[in-house]
Amino acid sequence: MKRSLFLLLCLLITASSAQAQSFTMEQVGKFSFPSELSSSPTGEKIAWAMNEQGKRNVYFAEGPEFTPKKLTDFNEDDGQEISSLQFTPDGKWLIFVRGGDHGGGNASSPVNAQNLPILPKVELWKISLASGKAEPITEGDDPFVGFPDKVAFLKSGQIWTINLTGTTKPNQLFEVKGSIRSASYSPDGSKLAFVNNRGSHSLVGVYQDENTPIEWIAPSFHRDVMPQWSPDGNEIAFIRLRGGSGAAFPVLEPRHIPWEIWIANLAEKTAKQLWKAPETLPGSYSYPFFSFTGDGNLVFQSYEDGWQHLYTLDSKSGESKILTPGEYMVEQVKINPAKSKLIFSANTGESPEDIDRRHIGTVDLLNSKLTWETSGTGIEANPVWIGNGNKKAFFSATAQRSHLIAVNTGEQTMLLQEHLIPDDFPQNALVIPKQVKFSAPDGTTVYGQLFEKEGGPAKKPGVIFAHGGPQRQMLLGWSYMDYYSNTYALNQYLAELGFVVLSVNYRLGIGYGYEFHRPANGYYRGAVEYQDIKAGGEFLANLPQVDAERIGIYGGSYGGYLTALALARDSDLFKVGVDIHGVHDLDGRYKLPETYEVAPDLDEAKKIAWESSPMSDLENWTSPVLFIHSDDDRNVGVSQTAAIIRRFEEMGKSYEALLIPGDTHHWMKWSNMIRVDQATADFLEKHLMD
């Protein structure tokens, strides 16, 4: 008897040791994260921003050694992001913006995550690469550069310029009716093309100097966007969309969004339609990559064959040809300075699992040759060309190592700044997520990543993670987006605690083709994607090592919306949840117009929008919930969480809540991110483990 008890005790100790926690949320939250990778039009120079536990700085490296050099000295977790990092065309200066939150609305508004008595500023900064000196230029945002070292920026819908080498104040370049949304200099810096939004329509204009009238390019009652200069500066290509407001078509019926590519000859003052998108749902406009090539033709991105691909367009005949055929998605496209080669990331490779990864591809535009530059089990993303040769730089991560900048010289790949990974970052202790597939009730195949630590009890609690966006894809490794690197770290921490975590790539997300990305009846038109989340919960509950009575869910933004839907509709399955800045009330998605003409299905659409809201099912919500929101959220108004909490209180339902004053949707302050992650893990642990 004593021997049996002794053996049982040994087994319990062994199981406990196998599941013992080896790292903290703070430690795994110290992941390195680069952003704003940029290359110089001249020489072999690259620059990027690096976020080190909230301390964001600019780094620079130059070939052939590519030794990183820190150019700024921002050494506080102050919530001030770095964006719009770019070289001037002569390669002698770096320009960037410090402040704001460019992942959300009202991007140019200051972020005061430290709750300081005086608001921080959103400022343009310059760095002289000759001296290494970094200094602010002026308050402003949305900068763009022109040859050789011109700098302009948008302010209050107009264009302003600033001299990099002098001490003059910013100067408004000109003034036009409406607001300017984007602008770019001609290759020689002598002219400026811009998009002028005038409400019902938008025009492409060209500014030359203060004595020359602005030239409007093929003005019409349409919306002209994305003007592109030809390499010789003699032509401008642009995209034309419909203007005005259309008939009151049924709002529940998906409709094609037409778009055309036009080309204008500035000297001859002529313009013509070069290409028109196929009149299909996949052929609809979707803000594509768009550029001239070095030989005067065009290259663009389209969803027309059901996947996001690159096409070349002959500027004389108007004939297009696909450059990247296959069942995969192309994104993050860049063209080299000579406009002869493209580089991009895509979710394809030698293994079926590569649909949930990213690898780098290139296209030689002279012969349309497609080459896959990386492969394997890593994640490579956000690539840039270095000069006009074959050197390239990109983000590089694995399932365990977070992102760093990698430089490929054609002969070898160098990983930069490995020393920045903290000594206590638990790289080797992280699990390698496994790809899983399951079917939704309507037969749709849904992909997910399963995080599980070896050992532990025979039955473990499970957690569903619903990403935000919803136009996102979670990967079999660290995400190339900072928000989702954070949730990847949290999923790793939950696995370390002993949860089995399933990250669900539900419909409306990218990476699996048009029909998956743009399903009928999604979001406020019926929330068809929720069935993918529920199917994921049932898949998780049916795993032999998971306790079906201990399934939780968490998610942020759109994932917060889906978390709230899960708890409101299926509390029997989802026993607890953490709803982070989620959307809860879709009742206002359709406003009743004060006109006679209304969509014939407007009443039905409003009813479906309400029924697609978590608010409509609050009576059935019995699971414990933690609501989390910051009150300077520019993506999902904090009013969404304030409203559902009031409903809970009116109905006498219990809840827990965490409000983060001053921060935004993206946890600009690292310590706030860790606080939210720890609160999420603690709440799930309390209800599913304790």
C-alpha cells in the first residue's frame, strides 16, 4: 500500500514538473519587433525602426558589411511610434514621423499613453546620414520626398514644404478646393502629382510652380486615385473609380466595384482608358499595388482569378498577363529603383503548411521570371530591394525566434541584431504550433494553429483565440504585424501555463482566396464567420487531451466582437471569455436616410445587423467575462464597451472590466500591453484552472 502511494506521488510530481511554468508573460513579451524597413534609391543602404519593450528607435546599415547603427536615442516606453521612415532620393537623409497612431483613424492626433499634462506632438524628424544627427523639423505628418532632397507633407488637406538644410519655417505650396489625400514628386523633382478629393469626385492634379496653373489630368465626375509617374516623367497612370452616389440597390447583395486603369501623356495632353477590370466580384477594386515599370509598361495587383496576384499591363496594347500564378496570395510588394524587378511575400512553398507562412518571391519584369527566394519553416515578410542588384532585406522569424531584419546578398543571408533579443527571452522554451484543419457546418474548410506544451495532465483546459482585422491571417510562427506578435506571445504564454490554444483563421481573413476573404453574409450581414469560431471550439473540445467542460475564448477588436458573440450565443461551449476592445452593437450600421429612395431590403438588413450583434443575445450570456478597452481607441470606440457594460448592469449580470486611460487600440505603451496580456491570462486561468 505504501509503495503504491509512493509511486502515485512520484507520478504526480513528474507530471507537475513537466508542466511547470518556465517563463513569465513579461519575458515572452520582450519579443523584438522591427518595422518601417526602407531602402535607399542610391547605394546599398537600409533603415528600419526597432521596438525594444516600448523604446522605439531608428537603425541604419550599409553594404557590404551591413553593420547596424543606432541613429536615435529614444530610451523610454512612452507610446510614441515611428512611421513613414524613408530616404531622400539622393540617399543623404532619412525622414520619419514620431507620434500618432498610424494603424487607426485620426492617425495624426497625438497619443498620450503616459497621461502627461502636456500632450506629446506628432512631428517630422530628419537624420543626416553624414553626421548621424537626428532632430525634429516641424509638427506634421504624411511626408513624401522628391529629387534630390525635397520634403513635403500634408497638413489640413493641403501640401506644405520644408527645407532640410535651412532654418526656414514650413511653407504651404499652394491651395486648392477640397482636400488633398496623397501626392508624389516626378522623377526629377520638378513637378508634383496629387489627388484632390472634392466630395462627389476626385481629381488628379499636377503642380509645377507658383506661376503655372495647376493641370487637371482628364478631369471627370469620377474618383481618380493612385497617380503614378512614368520613369521619364512624361506620363501619369492612375486608377479611375465611379463617383457620385448610386441607386439604392439591395444592401445585402454583394456587388462588383468597377475600376479602370488610365494613362495620360502630359506633353500631348491626352488620356485614355488602358484597362478595365473584369465585371465579377473577384474583379472588384481592392486598393492594389500599382506602378510603372522601367520599360514604360505597368504592373498592378488584382484579385480577378480568385487570389491576390501581380499582373503586367502593356501600355500600348492594354493587354495584361499574370506574373504570379497559383493558389496563394501576394502582398507587401516593392519595386526596385530601376523598376525592373518586383519583390513580395506570399503564403506558398514546398509544404502544405506554407499556406500559413510567408516566403519571399521575386519577378524579373524583363522576362517575367518568377523566383522563390526563401523556403522552409520560417516566416519572411516585408521585403525591400537593396539597390538595383540582387541584394534584398526582409523581416525574418521562426516559430520560436521573433522578427529581426535579414539581409540576403545573393550568396548568404545575414541576420542583424540578434544581440537585441534579451537574455531572459524564452526562445527555446516556446512551442512550435501545429497546423490543423476542420470543417464549418456549411462545409467550409477552416485552418488554425494549435499551441500545446508537452506533458501535463491527461485533460487540459482549452482556449480559442480569435484574431482581429478581420482581414488578417495568423501564422505558424511570429506575425509580421506588431499587434499579432503580441497575441502570438500571449498564446505561447497560455500554452506554457498548460492551456491547449487554438488560433482560428476564420472567414473574412486573408490567405485562402477570394471566396474565403469575401464571403456572402459576413459581419453585420449575418456573421457567417462565427460558425468557424464555434466549429473551432467544438474541434478543440473533441481533442482527447482537452477537457470539453473547460473551453474559453479571447480576442481583440474583431476578435473581441467574435468573443462576445461566442459568449452570448454559446455559453454552454465557451465557459469564459476575455473581450478586448470588441464591437458589440451593429444596430447603427444602416442609418435610415431622409429620402424617398431607399434600398428595397433596408428593413431586413437592419434586422440582420441587429441579430448579428452580441447585444441581441445578452439574455443567453451566462459565462464570466472580462472586458478590456483603452479610451483613446481610434479603431473601435470605447463607447462599444461602455454600452455593453451598461446593459450588463441593467440586466444584473456580473462582469469584470479593465479600462486603460490614454492608450489606443494598439497598446502603444509596452507596459500597458503586458498589463492587458497578464490580465487576460489571469482571468482565463482563474476560471478554467483554479
